[in-house]
Amino acid sequence: MTVTSANQTTTAAAPKPPALSLAIEAHVQVGTPLDVGTVPRGRRRIVSINGGTFTGANGLKGRVLPGGADWQIIRPDGFAELDTRYTLETDAGQIIYVQNAGMRHAAPDVMARLNTGQTVDPSLVYFRTVATFETAAPELQWLTRAIIVGTGERYPNDVVVRFWRVE
């Protein structure tokens, strides 16, 4: 690649993508989806978050507090828009709010099985998110000052989300 400025021309190496580091792995227990019905954008479902556990970088660990939910829109082709909000509590008592926007899609037969609560091979499903974290804990500000992307796996009664910090 050649870069030209007003005063000079240089040859630069191709840019490298940023690295990812695992920030948190959460195992989230979920309830049976509440089907609101068909709304203008698709089928609205609300999936309650009932608890769970998490581990993370720098010895971070704790529990997923009950009370959050995933507000989903399932389009007619099975594509799922995800808007998940919940709270983590570290073993040290620090509170972390998580807002996670994402998408989940796969071949129509795979999505049909997944959306009816059946177990499917996670490698067949594209499940990605972008998360933001909020916390008052000074030592956890690294979570609030980074772009965090996630990969997910949906099982009948739980979801595994791995949050990756973009370095």
C-alpha cells in the first residue's frame, strides 16, 4: 500500500485487525419465552433471565442476577434481533449492568428448531452481539472503556455468551 501526503510518499504494510481478548464468559439461565405475538417488525418474544454465573479476566467471577430479559424480534425468515439487559454481581459485591444488542440466524430449519426450544449445534448458528457495560467499581472501568463483542450459544434452558474486548 502506498500512502501519499503533501510532502512524502511511503509504502505501508497492510493494516492488521485488532486483537481480541476474552473479558467475560457468562452462563445465563433463561426462562421459557413469553410470546407477545406478531407486531409490525415480526414476532415479539421476551425471554426472562433467571440467574447464572460468570468468570472473566483478572480473576473476575460472580453471578448473573435474576430479573433481566432478552427482548427479541423474530422476523418471518427466522432472523432474531436481540436486545438483552441484565445485571452481574461479582463475588466482591460489585454490580455490573450489561446491555447487549445482537443477532442470531441460521438456515431456516435450524432456526425453526432453535426457536422452539430444541438443542442445535452452536456451530450452525451465527450468534453475535455488541455489549456495553456500566459499573461504579473503579477497578472494573476497563469494561466500560472498551468495545466489547460477543459470541453466543443458545441451549434450551441457558445461553453461553463469551464477551471479547477489542484491543
